[in-house]
Amino acid sequence: MNIIEELEWRGAINQQTDEDGLKAYIKDNKISLYCGVDPTGDSLHIGHLIPFMVLKRFQLAGHRPVILIGGATGSIGDPSGKSEERNLQSMEQVEDNARKLAGQMENLFLKEKDADFRMVNNYDWTKNLTLLDFLRNIGKRFNVNTMIKKDIVASRLETGISFTEFSYQILQSMDFLHLFENEDVRLQIGGADQWGNITSGLELIRKEAGADAEAFGLTIPLMLKSDGTKFGKTAGGAIWLDPEKTSPYEFYQFWLNQNDADVVKYLKYFTFLSKEEIEALEEKVASEPEKREAQRRLAEEMTTFVHGQSGLQDAQTITEALFSGNIADLSAKQIEQGFGNMPGSTMPKEGNNLAVWLVDAGIEGSRRQSREDINNGAIYINGQRLQDVDYEISATDAIEGKYIVVRRGKKKYFLVTIEGA
Ligand SMILES: N[C@@H](Cc1ccc(O)cc1)C(=O)O
């Protein structure tokens, strides 16, 4: 399979501007291709992985990815897929976000030894452009009638769109032209909503470099879940790549919890497992779905790709501890990952009688109930059942002096943090 056939098999192609042309170009050449991301937030999330996984596949197939961080475009805001005008971010915010995204991108693209890739920021070729140069040299290349017909703009004509956002497609087109001229970039890829911006860039390249300039566009379908809900969003919000925002454990759990109806699609889309491996897992989903082997494999592959071997190790240790209830061996950091989202409270270092302590920590409603639960063996402290109502519980029971995990009943967990720890 060549890379395009592989992408087709993976379900990762939505539209192409010139399928045959691109296939022929790739057959004979190492292609430089780019995908851009705007620094509208301080971390990538898994939605971003959709086009960037494709970029990575090109890299693994021996081509040359160019990652564009949109320091300029991010300060404007892409109207694609947005029903309303956005608020502008401060330039400091954009810069700060850009730095963080660049770091995450390096982590994803530098993994390969001798990795051949470039990272650029469109602020570099946009910041010194004067208004008159822009209007005289670039604006003349754009026809307002054509621009208005692009979906992105057309869908906003009712609700309104500022000149600023209207101009966004010009900036992205300038990027494609700039990279075509300076980095020999021949292909831009992006999510399905980027079709208008990508084709607009191709039109600009054809006007500048001639109608037969070899340049292509390819978009990737929007990821849909089988139950119709939005991919990549959970009750807790987006799934971030930044381990401070979504811990490796939560990240692992997200993939582990995918439905049978979605898991094979995600294996194809997001992992680097081969066709043979994925087909074998697909059979397992059909023959022994209760084992959830495909989900486990998906979670392992994704967690290792984003958080490395140590991130996966943490995630698996915490998952196992939560499953067995045996949490005494977890580190404080692992406790934070696994229990950080559970109800919790802060308690003083000093000891107190367990029955009272549970009430003070907000875990039990009354001392009577507290004593009853302890006597019935429903209270576990750091995984250990405790049936002594008078037990003196204090900071000395805490994991690394910091956390006491209380379990009430089968699986109600509470995280108690020791004051000042
Ligand atoms: N418009 C793209 C990001 C982008 C920015 C600049 C480019 O040159 C290319 C892509 C998005 O919102 O996803």
C-alpha cells in the first residue's frame, strides 16, 4: 500500500483536489507537506491529532512534514466551523500558547531518529507586511465574489462576519504560497472544515506560480461517534495532550472506554498498528467483545504515543489499583491522577477517632451512620478495610504524608488531603 492507499483504508481521506496528480507526485518524490494549527488554547487536544496523525503517517512513509504554528492566524481567528465572531486573544496570550503547542508538536514529531521535519510560525512572514503591500500585492489576487461563496463565509452572511475574520482565508493562503516558495511544500492537509482555506491557497499559488504548478490539497473527515455525540469531548471537557490538564491515567481511560462500534475506526485513524494487526483485533471485537482487547490496545498505543512508556506505566498501575482496590502502593502523584476528580476534602494533620473523622471529612452524614458503616466493614482506608471505630486516624496514615483515600462500600471513593502537606 502506498501512503494514499493506506489513508483510504484508514478512512482518513475526505476530499482531494487532484487525486491522480498527488499519487503520481508522491510516487516519484519525497513530498514536503504542511498542516497548520492556531494557538487558540494552551494545549493540543485529541481533536488536533486527527490531521496531525496523517502528517505523522507521511513522515513515517519517508516524506517531510512542515508543522505550522499560526501565531498570525491565531491572532485573527478562523471563522471555519464557527457560527459566531470570536473574541480576539491578546498577542501575549497567542505567543504563550504558540510556545506551548510548539513544544507538544516537537514531542510528537521528534520521536523518530533522524526525524526530518520543519516547524514554522506564520507570524514570522506576516508581522512586517505593510497595509499597502498587503492591499496592492495580495488583495489584488483575491476576488471578493469568490471569497463570499466559500462555505465558511457564506454560512456567516446572515449572522455577520467582521472584515478581520473575512480576511482569514487570505492569511492562510499566503502561508501556503510562502511555504510553496520557500520550503517546496506541495501539499496542505487539514480537517474537513479547512477545504475552503486550502483551495483558496491553491488558487493563489496558481496565480503566482502558473496554472501548472504542482500543488495539492487533502482533507480528513470529521470524526463522528457511532452514537452521534461529539468525538473527544467528555463530561469533564476536552481530552488534552498536556498531562497537567488531562492526566495520562484519564487519557488512557478515555480510549479504554470507547464503544465496540467505534474502536476499530479509532484504531485505524489514530494508531500506527498495521492492517493485519487491526483486522485481528476487529475479529476479537466480534468474537470476544467482553475482553475489550481492542480497546486496551488502543489505549496503550495512544498513551505511549502521547505520554511515553512511563505515562502508560502510571496509567496501568492506577487502573489496576482501582480495579483491585489495592492502592497502598500508589505514589502521591499517582493518587492525584487516579483520584483527583473524586469528591474530596482537606483535613488537619492531627489524629482523630475514625468515626468522627469520617463525619468531619464530609464522607459520612452522622456519627451513628459512620459507626454503622465501620462496623459493617464498609470503610476502607488506603485500600485496607478498617473495622475499629476508635482507630486514631492522622497524617501518619497518609500516602507520602499527603493523601488518604477512603472507600465507602463497593466503589465510592473520596480523597482526603492533609492540610499543609
Ligand atoms: N485554519 C487552521 C489552522 C491553520 C492556520 C494557518 C495555516 O496556514 C494553516 C492552517 C485551523 O483553524 O485549523
